[in-house]
Amino acid sequence: MPTWSSPPTGRAATAASYLGVTTVTDVTGVPADVLSTLFHSERGGHEQVVLCQDRATGLKAVIALHNTALGPALGGTRFYPYASEAEAIADALNLSRGMSYKNAMAGLDLGGGKAVIIGDPEQIKTEELLLAYGRFVASLGGRYVTACDVGTYVADMDVIARTNRWTTGRSPENGGAGDSSVLTAFGVFQGMRAAAQTLWGDPTLRGRKVGVAGVGKVGHYLVEHLLEDGAEVVITDVREESVRRITDKHPQVAVVADTNALIRVEGLDVYAPCALGGALNEETVPFLTAGIVCGAANNQLAHAGIEKDLEARGILYAPDYVVNAGGVIQVADELHGFDFDRCKAKATKIFDTTLEIFARAKADGIPPAAAADRIAEQRMADARRA
Ligand SMILES: NC(=O)c1ccc[n+]([C@@H]2O[C@H](COP(=O)([O-])OP(=O)(O)OC[C@H]3O[C@@H](n4cnc5c(N)ncnc54)[C@H](O)[C@@H]3O)[C@@H](O)[C@H]2O)c1
């Protein structure tokens, strides 16, 4: 278990350089460097960062509120064994910033926030720790609304919700919306239809060959939408049971060995990354056979600049945080008493939003990822002025 005094190593060193520091040696060293990121770096600009500790339960958490111009900051709680506190803080800052953009583009009256709990959930997650964390969420009085993320689940949100009114992602028995992957997949499909309209003049995947990498919770629902629309589908997944769940039901779906094979499939029209982040990088982009990339995975662009490589190859990239917003639309709705039809109507608008981004990208002569950022920043700035 890392402590507040662990020096950064490996990935942590990256986090440390993001924070603009070379070493993090004690608790007094951290705030100074965080302050410099927050107040002076381009990737800073966060409104509030809360460091939380509950010694009795071993809770160490960071709650980062990036921008609340549009409303309370909504974003999940990640529970992860970070190699150092610097890495955890960097992740919270980065993820909360991403949520500001995602929520703005989803048309939600919500800002961007995110929390991380430091430690291995398998080792330290207890009911008492989650309740202690929930009391910190409560202390923010509604400025931060939490939800599930990596390492936290619906059952955890049910526990955290016992301490405050600002916990979403709960089970239906506890007033929650349950599984968010249904609407996430639906939203990705809307984004893909918009990309098809932009590239081929017709908002359908009928007759197109679509490759889905990762057919887990979101990917398998996406496959259903694609088949219903008349697409030819090729899939890959590292888990055999995920593949079999689809091929048992739909024997016409083709399977390839791995993502490397999928991106090179001859005649592929669309590539849908639905597994992990970083799918678009120097090893994949030069070999993509597809004309469109549109999938559910978060943070698909491995680093800044990859969006330009996609554009240079004439590949239309539908920005991940725009098309995968169905899940956040769903959890946000819990704040008003969950209504599936209302959420589906909002997720349907991902089609129009994606079209708007492609149009703006063309008009401004910039990649769609940059156009999405510009539109989101404008929405936040307008809300601030209103
Ligand atoms: N669930 C949601 O509502 C939601 C919302 C927004 C974004 N996302 C993002 O979408 C992605 C998928 O989410 P999910 O909820 O379906 O997760 P999941 O874990 O249910 O599914 C991911 C699938 O990808 C497979 N996989 C992992 N590594 C792979 C690899 N190298 N090659 C091929 N397959 C691989 C896994 O075996 C699994 O079947 C994630 O990046 C997630 O952050 C999900």
C-alpha cells in the first residue's frame, strides 16, 4: 500500500511530471506542486481539490472538482491501487477535467468532477471505509455528485448513498438506474450513425462492415444494434465467454484473434474500440483499414496529436467522450428520479451532437476531437457568463 510519503516510480513518475514535480517526498511537498498545476498549468484550472483521510478505516481519497459553471460536478469514484499519491492526484485532476467536457457535450446541467480512493479495493474496501468516504461527499453539500467507476460498483454506491443525497449509480431497489451500459451502447450507435451520414451521406450501417473490439457490457449491446441495422459485424475479445455469448446467439458474426487483426480486416468500414483506453496510437492508426472510428472506450487517443494522424489518413474519428455519454446521461437522471424514456431521448441527441462536431471540425479546419473541445469550452464559458 502506498503512503503519503511514497516517492513516484514507473507510471507514477509520469504522473509526477504531469504535476510538474520531480519528487514527492513528504506531505508538505505535495500541495505546493498541486497548487502549481492547479493555478499555473494549462491542464489545471480546477476549482477545488479535496484531500480526504479517515485513519480508522484507512480511507485516503481525492475529490477533484474541475468546473461547476454548468452545475454540480458529476463523475465517478475510482478505487485503484495507485503507485503513489502523486499518481492518484494526477488521475483525479485529469479525469475530473474530462468529465467537465463530457457533461458539457452531453447537454447536462452538470459540471465535471471525479474522485479517487487510493488502495486495492480487493484488500481495503469495507463498508466502514465507503461510509467514511460518503461523509466526505456529504461535506461538499451537493457540489460533487458521485457514481461508479473502475473498482466501484452499484452495491458500493448503495452503501455510500446512506450518507448523502448526491450518490448515483445505485441499484433500482434503492432508487437507482442500474446498468448504464445499455444507454452507453445506444449512444455510441447514434454517434456511429452520425459518422456514417457525414462520410457516406446515409445515417445507417446497413451493408457496412463494423469491427467491435471488446464485447463486454457495452460492446455486446452495440453488436445487437448493428445487427438490427443490417451491418456485417466482426468482433474480438480476450475473454472467450464474451465472444461465445455473441456467436451462440448470432452465428453470422465473424471473430478474429485480436485487436491487431481486427484493425487490419480487409474492407472494414468502422472500427469500434470498446475495451480499454489508448486504442489509437502509433502502432494502430497507420494500419487501420476503417474509414470511421467510433466506440465506447474512454480515452481512445493514446496522446495529444493522434487525432491529427487520424485526420491525415482521412479517418473520421467520433470523439469518445461525446459518443459514450449515454452512461453519464443515465446516472445524472437519478438526481431527478430515474426515467428510462427521458434518458433514451437525451441519448438519442448524441446523433445531432456528433453531426454538429463534424460540421464544426470541417468549418474550422480542425480534427473532430479539437472541435468537440472547443464546443464544450464554449458551453462552459457561456454558462459562467450567464
Ligand atoms: N459501461 C458504461 O456505461 C461505460 C460508459 C462510458 C464508457 N465506457 C467505457 O467503455 C469501455 C467498455 O466498458 P464496459 O463497461 O463494456 O467494460 P467491460 O469490462 O464489460 O467490457 C470490456 C471488454 O473488453 C474486453 N477486453 C479487454 N481487453 C481487451 C483487449 N486487449 N482486446 C480485446 N478485448 C479486450 C474484456 O474482456 C471485456 O469483455 C471501457 O473503456 C469503459 O471505460 C463504459
